[in-house]
Amino acid sequence: MKEKELKFLISQGEGYNIEFKENVSSIDKDIVAFANSSGGRIFLGISDKGEVRGINITNRLKSQIIDLARNCDPTIKVNLESLKYEGKSVLVVNVPEGEDKPYQCRHGFFLRVGSNSQKLKRDEILNFILEVNKRTFDTLINREFDFERDFDNEKFSKYLEMAGISPVLNAKEMLASLGVFKNGKATNACVLLFAKNPQKFFPQSVYTAVVYRDKEGTEVIKREEISGSLFEIVRKVMDFVRFYTKVAYKFTGKPRREEIYEYPLEAIREAVINSVMHKYYPESGHNNLLAIYPDRIEIENYWIKPKGFVLGKTKFRRNPLIVDLFLRIGLGEKIGSGIARMQKICKKENAPEPEINALERYFYITFKQSSEYLRLAKKELVFGEGSEKSSEKILLLMKKKKTITAREIASILGISQRAVEKHIANLKKKKLIKRVGPDKGGYWEVLESR
């Protein structure tokens, strides 16, 4: 390993296949965790904050590490590598993925979960043994992916910027260090996150978003098939939610009024993130779905329920590489805490806790309108006539469909046609839009001066 590569690894921080340790204390936990997962590297002489402090590399130290690995059950063969970084010694412990899982050390059974070595409880150990011979979908090599043709360097560069990682190596080396590029080939995780067109390889990664006029879901107002990388899908789904949900205004006596959204958007975002991170992608016949009804938002995620699963307690590794890359840019929470976080957000925003139904093949989560929003809605403080929020949405609708009619806009936004016409007249007056051609057969043009 070159010093330049180590510099990159330090900049990206600990992750699913990278662990920093100042000394050998409890190193056998991490050795077992990597062997039970997809393998990894332990860097001795570096603090968990990425500070290179160095370590005195002696034959005794090397023997101690090899003995700890040998005393695991079954024995784990590790490879040691010494290197220098800015004049300080660092010892790298390379741990391969185990071929005889599960492994344990004197402290118990451990598994790599995100950037942590997580001790497994009894039921989790039993579940792990049942699943042990199955490679997770996201770690598998995708042999149809052509790096030169299909890789999107712009997406990857944007990801590195969001993660605060300096691009000190070439793209393939950095992808390999992140664990998504192995033996010169891209993994499925790499395809879903950094391909120019991920849906070319996995059409089931499309996210369906729909708005219903009625509570039964029989009359569709709007439907979109949202595509792109998993990061882009989360953003686009949330844009859809913000566009098609309402907001009420709370007047506090301050110059700026407070906006109270119909639903706890931060909690919904957490649920959307979890739905793309933990989806069962090998099944090609199901898209994830977000449905907006007049009184609720429901998210449907296709998954395979883990044996012995207990809601809010069981930790499972459906797509560990994908989870790790999401966590690096601050999206999502550590495995097992997502539901608790959603509940906490809902409580803070005075909204009902999400209703969760975990079936064998589908995972449903339903969000209800917040109590504060409903209280304000009764006072008719929800956006409507005269609201700039409606004007913004009308402009967006005109950008998406130039031939859209006032009647169609009224139907989508749930306000009167007369209110839409007032907004259109106001937008014309402000020279934000203009009508090209006659009322019938013409189209709207949203002016660039906006």
C-alpha cells in the first residue's frame, strides 16, 4: 500500500471494511466481525478520528495479533503489512472474508454493521447461521457493467464532495477502497449508486410515487416513475412529497410566520432512505412505492423478512455496502435505530407515530397528518388563494407540462379553478410567465428572468 492510498483512506474515515485502532486492544472483535462480513482492513496506529499516531511494530506485536486470530473459532488467517506515513509506523491487518462462517472470539460473535463491530445476540446468531451461505446482493460483482461506458464520474465526484473525501487516487482505486470495486469489477452497489443509468441494469430500482384523490386509492391524480442513482431517487421522491403535500401557517407575532407541514417530512425522508437501503433488489417484479392519500402517506417496500425478525430490535445486513455509503454522507441512521428516530421526529412535530406492518414480503409504513396541521386547517390557515406556495407549484407544473390547463392545475393542487386563474393573472403581471398562442392549442412559457 502506498502512502497516497492511506491518505485517501484516512480522509474517508472508518467504514464497513475499514477500522482504525491505536493499539491491539480487543482487536479480535474486529477480526471476527470482518471475517463474518465481507472482509476488511484494520489500521493499527491510527485513532478512530483518523489521527496517525504511529505504533511500535515489533515481532512480538505481530505474533500477538496472529495468535489472537488463530485462537478465534474457527481459526482466521490474517496478513500483516507494515508501512510508513509521515515518518510514523502503521501496521495493517488484512482480514479476508471467512469461508467457514460464523466465527467467534473470546468475546463472542461479531458482525460488521456500518463502521462498527456489532456483537450478535442469541437470536441474531441463529439468524446469521441460517443466512451464512448467502452473499448479500450489493457485494456481488456485476459482470454486465462496463466501467468505461457505464460509470458516471460526475456522480462519484459529487458523492466524494458530500462525504468530505479528497480525491487523491484514481476513481477505480477509490471505489476499491470504499469496497464497491473488487478484482477490477464493479459490485451491484457501485452500479446502483454510480452508474450513468442504474435502471439499465436494475429496472426494479425505480421508485413509484403516486397521488390519489380518494382515501381508497381508486382515482389517480398524478403518478411518476422516479429513476436515477439511489441518492438521486431519495431526493426526487422527497421533492415529489413536498410538492404534493400541504402546508399551514402559524402566526406567532414575529415578522416571519411559521410553516407547519401536513406530515413530518424529516421522518418520511428517513423512511424513504431506509426503503432504498434495505430493499430486496434480486426480486425484479416489484418497485418501491410512495402513495399520497387525502389523509395519509404510505410507503411500501419489497423485502424478505429475516427469520426471527423483531421490529425495532433485530439488526440485519440486507445491503451493507449501500448502507455504509449512505451513512458516509449523513443519510440514514445506524442499523436498528431508523424506526426509533422516526418515532422521535413524529413526537417532536406533534404527529402520530408511524404505523408499521412488517409482512413476509412487504414492509409498510404509514404516516398520518400532524395534529398541529389539522388544528390550523380548521382555521383555514392552509395555503390556498393568495398563497405564494401555490404560485410556486403552478410554475413547476407549467415547467413540467407546457400545455397544462387551469382546470388540471386546480385538480392537482386541490384548490379552486378560480384561485388558479387568479394566480396565473398575478404571475403574468409579474412577467414570470407568458402565454404563447391561443387559449386552446397554445402553451405556457416560464420566463428565464425568474
